[in-house]
Amino acid sequence: MSERVNPQGMAVPVGQYSHAVKVAPKYLVFVAGQVPIDKNGNVVGVDRHEKLRNHQTIDLAAQVRQTFANIQAALEAAGASIKSIVRLDTYVVASAMNEWRTIGRTVKAEMLGETHPPGATVFVAGLMIPDALVEISAIAAID
């Protein structure tokens, strides 16, 4: 269904992605930007009782896992899976940039497994949900 493309004239990808992907799908599934909100509408990874110097402590790993759980649920509802993803765009709050480069990328790789879709990671000033540090959108291709 899809072919990952990493041309010889380009550097080897430094993360969990391919430079391009070629697909011939019957259907495309577009998943809206997902944030770390559980089924009850709560932002995951936020400890409302713990504050450090007037700043909320937020568990980025838990947020990435919940965000991928939401993506997986949306994909499965449309007849797709994580393995069907052909593009993945990630938006990370700039204040979590260093943590993303260590913990976030590791958890993202764990959640994607052998799937290496092309995409972008963009650091942003903030997201619509104030306690969310990450938002991820996806495109999947299915037969």
C-alpha cells in the first residue's frame, strides 16, 4: 500500500520519519490535531496539586502517550491504524523544546514502532488547550 522513500542523495533521517512516502490508497483518513485529553475531557499529565515556583509541572511523556491514544482511536474508528499513517505533524510548546528532544521523541518513537511517516515538528508559542504541551495531526492511507 505504501512505499517509504529515502533518496541516496539525502542525509539519513535523524528521527522517526522518512523523507517521503508513496501511496496508492483507496481512502485517505485525515485526523485533526489531537491533544492530550482523556475521554472525560481532562488534560493528562497535569498534577494540579504540585506546583514548582508558581509553574505547573506537566508530564510530557504522559501527554504524548495520550495524544497517540487519541490518534489511534480516531484511526481505528475510520478503519485505519498507526501503521496506516503516511504523514504526521507535531506541534510542541516552545517551553518544552528541550524535553521534547529527549523524552518526547523517545515516546513518539515508542508509539510509532516501525512506522516512519514523513512530517514536521514545529515549536509554537502555545496551543488552544493551555496545559497541553503537544498537538499531533495525522494522515493515514487505507485500501
